[in-house]
Amino acid sequence: MKELDDILQKLAAMLASIKRLLPDKKTFYLILLALFGSFYVPWYMANLESRNTFVQNFSVLGQTRIYLSERLHFNIIGKQDPKVISDSLEDYRKSVNVWNYENLSNPIFIEYYYDHDMRLKFENELLPELTSLNDSLYELRKSGTTTENIPEKIRKIKDVFYNLNDQMIKCATFYKLLFRHCNKPSQKGF
């Protein structure tokens, strides 16, 4: 029994001496930053640049698609020359094709750069509205009339798109990259 007490006392003394050698938390983090900062900063800057590129591309594609859908709608409603309508339709189709091609990866990047909630907002709010608008525009082009209120749909898409895009832009800054999920309500101040 005495041997066990001696072993425990020696172990406690060793732990106390080891604890005295360890730095406090602040010093520990400064040492880590000094050791690993040279590896982290290049990755951090590359991530920031790729996020900014993604947001720019997303903004341009979304704005283009919204603008061309408005133009097609106004040309059809305004009974423009068939050549003008045909050109508008062709431009709109091209923008839809580019948007759809980019959407193969957009949900993945939105979740990576932001969070799952923003991805759901993109997939469950914006994409169904765009699909519905697309169907309405083709119905209008085919029959000349539609039961849908296309300007109202475009307004709703603009609201959802601009809100989503605004959150992405606000999160695409150097400081906010530290807070990966900066669009969450608990972190609105950042």
C-alpha cells in the first residue's frame, strides 16, 4: 500500500512540474500561429479568392438570366417583330443553358463556402421560382397568353436572388471568412 502511495505522489509531482512548463493559452496560440501561420495564410487567401470569384460568377449569371427573362417577356407582350422575339428567345435559352450548367456545382459551392441553410434557400426557393418562370415564358411564347403573372414572378425571383446574393457578398470579405457560417442569424453583426 505504501508503494502505491509513493507512486501516486511521484506521479502527481511529475504532472505538476509538466504543467508549470506549459505556456498559458495566449502564448500557446501565438506559438501555433508562428509555427503554422505560413501554411495557413496562403490557403486562407486562396479560399478567399475562390469565394469571391464564385460570388461574382453567381451574380453575373443570375442577373443575366433575370434581365433576359424580363426582356423576353416585354418583347412578347409588346408584340415586337418576330425576329426581335426570336433573338430574345435565343439569348434567353443561352442564359438558361449556362445557368443550368453552372448549377451542377453551385449547390456544392454554396454549402462549402457558406452553409447548408443557404444551400437549401438556393435549392428550395430560387430554383423552383426560376423553373416556374421558365415554364410560364415558354407558355406565353407558344400560345401568346398565360394564366401566370410573369412580372410578379420576376419580382419574387429578384427578391430571393438579391437577398441570397447580398448574404454571399457580405460573407465574401477577408474578416468574415474567419466566420465560415457568417450568414446565420446569431452572427448577423459580423
